[in-house]
Amino acid sequence: MTETVAIIPARYGSKRFPGKVLADIHGKPLIQHVYERVSLSSAVSSIAVATDDERIAQAVEKFGGRFIMTSPDHKSGTDRIVEASKITGGDVIVNVQGDEPLIEPSVIDAVVEKLAHDEEIVCSTAAFPCNDKEMYHDPNAVKVVVDLKGRALYFSRSPLPFYRDSDFPKAYIHVGIYCFRRDFLDIYSGLTPSTLETTEKLEQLRILENGYMIGVAVTEHAAIGVDTMEDLGKVKRLMK
């Protein structure tokens, strides 16, 4: 039986909102809400928070969660996942963003299922249809185009694809959740940052640029991350 482990990378030093994973949302730290949402996934066997900060570790321990201390030198969440996965074990590793307290358990299930049903992909992720012109042109909303088999062709901060003959195209916005085959994580950790990755500041492009395939599960659920105090207020209103 395949063991699927969810790892939530969580660091304190966010540039725009330091300590955001510990921000209070209706009596609980943000990271606890993420942890509890992940626990509702039927595909996940176990959960761990990967952090480099004792304050986060203490918060996780307080609500009864599992944490793993990792190096403070990691440049990306995926690099932190690689280190933590050596401790958690598991055949499949799901990287769930630590700043999405409204993550839908069904999205987690969908990316795990996508990986399970396509043996040629090394990881899977998610996307949702974009019906908002402003979002389509927003560089912070990452666009993804997929092939007929549901595999990613490219991710970009630019409007993608470009439609010459229509005012508003059919587009997909990437959701920052990743599901990896355990053996690929060892390969990933040996890949150097690629040209496209450093250009767009999108680490998933390292996988594509090295010739590996990423599956994309299309969902109706948009990602709502917390990057600013304004985002936190929005999430509080939605959860209330």
C-alpha cells in the first residue's frame, strides 16, 4: 500500500509578512488551520510541519502536531521538503503551502490521484480556471498551460496563453501544491536552479527544463494564500 505523507514547509522570515504562519485566526495560529485542513484529506497517511524556527515548532507541538526541524539555509520550500522527507519516509510526498489556511482537502486528493494514474509524470500540481481579466494579467498569479494528457507545458507570470483573436482567453491559474514521487525528490535535490526558473522565479520550471513531466489536476477551488496583513483580514472574514 502506498504511503502518502504531507509536509508543510513553514518559515518565520517571510519578507512581506514576518511570522505570518503564527498569525492568529479566530483563536488558532494560521499553521494550525493548515494542518487541520490537510488532516481532512482522505489521501494523506501522515502530516509533518518542516520548519527552521523554534517558535513555529513550539506552536505545532502545542496543538498536538508533528514538526521536523530543518536547516535555515534552504532557498525554497521544496528544498526544505527534501530534507524533511528523509525523516518522514513515505512513497509519495505532498508539499502543502504553509500559508493557505483554506486549502481544500479535495485538491490534495486530486493531486495525489493525478500522480497515481500517470506513471510518466514525476510530480503533480493543481490549477483552476481563470475568469478574471485582472488576475490573468497579474504577475503574482502564475499561469499554466497543459497538453491533452493533462501535463504542464509551461508556467509563467506573463499572460499565458496569448490569444490573438479574443478579448479574454481560457486560462488556468496555478495552485502551489505539489505531489512528488519519493525517488524523484532525490533527483530534484541534485538539480541546479535552471535558467527559466531564475528568470521567472518559479522553481517548478527546474523540473520541466530538465525534461521531466508534471501532471496538472484541474479543480474549481482557487488558492487563497496569506502574504500580507490584508490577505489575513480577508481570510478571517471568509472563515467567519
